[in-house]
Amino acid sequence: MFRYAVLVDTGVHEDHNDDRACVDGNIVDSGWLLGTSDKDSFLAAVCDGAGGVKQGGRAADMAVRGICGYTGEELSPADIRTAIEDINAGIIAAGEAEGARSELMTTIAGIFASGENVTVFNAGDSRVYRLRGKYIRQLSKDHSYVQDLVDIGRITPDEARLHPKKNIINKYIGIEQPVSPRIREFTEDLIEGDIFMICSDGITDVLSDAEISEILYSHSHDPKLDRGCSAIRDAAVRAGSLDNMTVLLIRKEGTEE
């Protein structure tokens, strides 16, 4: 069984929301959703429409609705790649048909869990983390200018978080074909108590992995996970987040008798 909580928050400095979330077949465009799922498989994702373009929120809505339609299916990594490429092609086609190319852009990040296997996918800088015990691990990998600098050893991950060009993203859904999302499969690597956090960059732009880990661990046994979502959001606000903020927490529960 999976327990989940998601909070989609416009934030204190924005007057509109470009974030969307999909969890267990439900779409969240603002506010809260709490629940559980006893299905054999579980799909969740966060999309963050590109800021500075006219229809980022619409692109995020199209993407999250597209991926949400696969809930309940058994998806291989190849199936997930095909689904994201189809979503990307549809968004590009909509932009071209309306003369609005480059106005429909969004990130995506999410997980598909089945049995003891987890597939993580992303395009852009929305992220997936896993907390296991006290230890956090970032399972996704940003498509960004500073991540490229980290990859070639020019800067450290800590320096990347404070880099003046940290908001330069080099991959979005809705720009080019193929979008070629990153997809990672973790085979026989899902255990009771694992907590996954999927979030938009309104969180990670201002909170370090260590800060996220401390907050999540302190709320790892909360009955409904909602306090963990609130604590992450509140910490991001105190740290000066200027963006929309989405926090989606998923915990692998024990099998009920």
C-alpha cells in the first residue's frame, strides 16, 4: 500500500500557479490531496510550467493530464519514455497550430512503482528524492546549465545551488522532438518505509538536500504525511522562495493483513 500527500501552493510572491501534480489518477492544480492506494502499481508526477512564458501553466496541465492517463497500467521504462514523447509531441503540435510555439513549456518528474521496482523519470529541473531511514538520495538528475558544470567537475553540487545561472534549464517538454527524458530503473529496490518526494524548483532552489532530509526524517512517521508537506513548504518560504511550490510525498506502507 502507498500513502500520499500533495500540496500545490502558489507561493507568497506569485499571483498565478504554473505547477500541477498527478497522484494515483488524481490531478491537483492547487491546494491539498491526501490519500492511500492499495493498487499493485502507483504513478505520481509533478509538472512545472516554464516561468516567463505565456502558457507555462497550460503546458503543465496538458502534461500532467497526459501522464495521469496511464494510471493503473503496467509500465516499462520504454512505455514511460513513449508516453512522455507522445505528450511532448502533442504539446508542440498544439503550440504550432495556435502560432504559440515556445509559449507551451513544462518540466516533468515522477515515479512509477510496481512490486519492488521503481522507475524514475524527469525532463527539466523538477526533482525526485527518496528518504530511506535518515538518508536522502536524489534519484532524478536536472537538465540544467549548472548540472552540466557539476558533471564536468567545474563546480560542486553545493556551489550549483547558489550559482547565479542556476535557473537556466536546457530541457523542457514542448520545445523539441524527441525530448529524451531521463529514465532510471531501480529493480528490487522498494522497501517498507521508503518515502519519495517529488517537487518543483520552488522548493529545491532554496533548500539544500541536508535541510530537506532533516525535515522529511522528522516527519517520516506522521500518519498522513501532510505535516511533512507543510514543513517543507514553510521552510522554503522562510528561505525566500519566489516561485510556486509543489511537494508530493509518497510512503511505501506495510502490507495490510
